[in-house]
Amino acid sequence: MAIKSRSNKPENRSVRSSQVDEKIQSIGGWRAMTLAEVRRLIHEAVPAIEEDCKWIKPTNPLGVPTWSCGGIICTGEAYQQVVKLTFARGASLDDPHRLFNASLEGGTRRAIDIREGESLDAEAFKSLIQTAVAENQRLTAK
């Protein structure tokens, strides 16, 4: 999201949501640390990315952290055994580093499951985020 500075020149500055802060804090442990690191990488990859929590409901009162730029890029969910990053249009993205390791059968989404002790290739992940943003921009330009 472009933010104007006092000089009225747009700045590409990362805007972090307090809702996502609260969600990460509520998770705790290795899953919170993993989701916080993923969040940091997403903001490094695309400083103009927007984040919020969607799908707030009684069974999930803090919602699901979601990152968007021209449409949803990915969501981040913490399960007992994994942190799952689901890419809304993952099936249409080139994944030369083979980061996608879950939800591989679907025609639209793809996911990355990160288990305790595993690490993510930071540069490959940032490239995948940038590719997802480019795909959203391509689709909205039509």
C-alpha cells in the first residue's frame, strides 16, 4: 500500500496489522516464531503488501492472517503440527524451488507446510511472494 509522506511523494512502507500481531501472540511457541518470521519475509519481499485477519468467527475469533496485493496472496494458519501458508492462486505459480509441499492436487491453491525445526529458503520464498503479486497484477490488468 503506497503511503504518502509529508512531501506528498508515495512511500513503499510496510503496514503491519495489530490484528495479525494479536493472532501471532495468541499462538505462542515455535508456531508463533515461524509465523512471525514468515510475516517478516513477506514484508521484505513486497513492502507495499497489505495484511489483516479474515474469516473471523466464533470458533476462530482472531481470524486468519492474510496478505494481499491486488488480491489475496496467501494466508498463514497455525495447526498443532504445522504452520500452513496457503497461496490463493498457487497452482498457477511457477515454483522452481519446490516450496509447495501440500494441497498439490487442487486446481487453484497450493500450500507450504512448515513443521517444527524446519526452515524456509528465505530467498526462494520471497521470490514466490513476488511471483504471486505479479500474477495478481496480471489478472487485474485484463
